[in-house]
Amino acid sequence: MDPAQLFTNLSIAFILGYFIVLLCSWLPIPDILLLLLLGLGMSVVTYPPLFPMSFDMSAVLVLATLASILVTFNGALGLKFQLLDENGLKMANFVFWFTLVTLLVVSPLLHYLAGLPWGVSAILAAILTGASPLVSSIFSKVKNKSVEFLTLEGLTNPSLDFLLALMLIDAFYKGAQTKLVVVALDQLKFFLMKFIIGIGAGVFVALILYKALNARFHPFYSPFGLLVGLIASYAIAEGFGGSGILAVAVVSIMLSNLPIQKTEQHLLPQSIVMKAVSMLVVVALGSMMHIPRNPQFFLTAGIIVSAFFLIRILLAWMIFSEVLMFRQQLTFALSSPKGYAAVIIMLLLLDLQVPMAQEAFAYMIFFIFFNALLACIVAALSQIAASSRR
């Protein structure tokens, strides 16, 4: 795509997206849903030379990576070690069983009903197990215990589903000529290295940022240093073979549990950048929502989504019955918006020219939109219910 045209497209998306966000600040509607619809509208309206509008895949990939860094950092802010001690084991138990059951149930459904290859089906099922720190934005006006668990899941799962999807890509499409045992051992080593290096890089950068942020405050360089530190933690972890998203999450958790001077002044600039970048990514994602218009597609997608949410409801009831009321369990189970990791993985599949990656991308777009819509509805109903009890 011509750089001038790309800049024009991003500028128009930014201006229209700003008015959408401004409108949603007055209305009880999460902005992510309207931004997706804005992107969809910009891709189908015909008005040369501006519309229909499209975005360069490589530019979207860069923006999605930056957005995932900033959204992960903001999603983990305020998460105290005490909360991890109390609920961490339960959430780890939920994530393990949810990931395992989803892979065992959803992968065959995608293969036999949607006709996707086994490798693509497993990768798509792995992406579906992820949650997004965007849930904190959708539920920003809702305060209850289920939102705390959603935030904790959003912190845990963006790294694990991303790592699992990368492992499956490597196993199915890069290690096909290798013996199964060797591939399994390689993937186990891959996962452990990603996990250990990601945590190590996060701790290293967090300690440096802690010293830097408690030094003499400067209105420009101090917040800018925080932004550079977040990007550096991601780059260091990825450069040494670790998980960049996990490193950013560790930085956020450590800074949330350490005393930092003038916290709000440090966080305001990067939160503005996060809002701007994530807004552009959501609009660009909406412009890619070219979903097939045939009943078979919607029937298949409906069955898969129903199975997905049934798994979440049953596991939430089994694992969180002691700490969440049934109404809160439903709020948790029905709120599972997908994050930027899903976009990055699907773009990687398209770049690798994996067979039927385009069809898998259509299903992923449907899941992203439907899950965001359902989460917005649940958030609105929770807000109404909370207001009626006052």
C-alpha cells in the first residue's frame, strides 16, 4: 500500500474513532463495539477515492503488537500479590482445564464441521482459549468480584494462548518432518524458555523502572521512560526467545506492588497512547470483517460458539462455586473478548500461506465480533442490575 494512502486511511480512522470514543463516554456503550462497526462500515461504503478503506497487514501487525503491550500493562495495573495469592490457584486450575477441554472439543468441531485442517483447527481453538485485558475497558463501569476474576484471566491467558498457538504453528507447519517425540520435547523446551525468559526480562526491567520512576520527576521524560521501558521489556524478552507479553505483565504487576511517586502523572501519557493505538487497531480489525454470507457458515460458527461458552459455564460453576455466586459465574463465563494476540496469530498464518488460513480468519473475525458483542451486553446488564440495587 502507498504510504500516503496508508497515512490518509489511519488519519480518517483516528478522527472518526475519536468521535466514537467521545460519544461512548456519554452513553452506556463500550466503545470497542462501535469501533468494530465503524471499521466494517469504512470497508463496505463506496465513495472514491476515500472509501472503501483497507489497511496494510504489516502496519496492522505492528500496531497490534504495540497495542497488546500497552493494553496488557494497563490491564494488570492494580493487581496486588494478595489477589494472586487468594485466587491465583483457582484461576490457574480454570485456565488449565479450559484450555485442555477447548482443544479436545472445539478442534474436532472446527475440523469436521468447518472443514479446516487439523493444524489450523488446533491453532484456532488455542486462540479461543485466550482472554483480553480489554475486558477491563468493557467492564470499566462495573464493580463486582466477577470483574476481578475477568481481569485476572485477562492477565493470565493472553500469554498462554499466544505461546500455545506459536507452539502448534511450529509443530504442524515447521516440524512436520520430525519425529513426534522430538517435536513434543522441542515444544516443551520452547514453552519453558518463553515462560522463564519472559518473567526474567519483566523483573529486570521492572526493577530499573522502579528506580527511574522514583527519581526526580520530569513531566516529559519520566512518563516517556515508562513507555520506553514497556517496549524494551517486550523487545528484550522476544529477543532472547521469551514471551514479551508475559514480560510486560510482570512489569505491570511489580510496579503495582511497589511504592512509586506521582503514579498518575507517570501513567497518563502512556494511557493516552494506548487508547489511540488500540482504537486504530480495532477499527482496522473491523475493516477486515469480511464474513461469508451463507447459512452454513453461521450455523457452524453458532454450534462452535455454543460449545465454547458451555465449556466456560460448566468449568466456572465447578471451580468458582465457592467464591462467586451463580450470577457472577455467568458474568465471568459469558465475557470472553478476544485480544490482539488473536489478530497477530491469524496474520502469521496468512503470512505463512497456511492452507485454508483465509477461512480460519473468517471464523476468527466472527468469534471476535460475537464475543465482544456478548461481553458488551453482559456489561450493560451488570451495570443496570447494580444501579437497580442501589
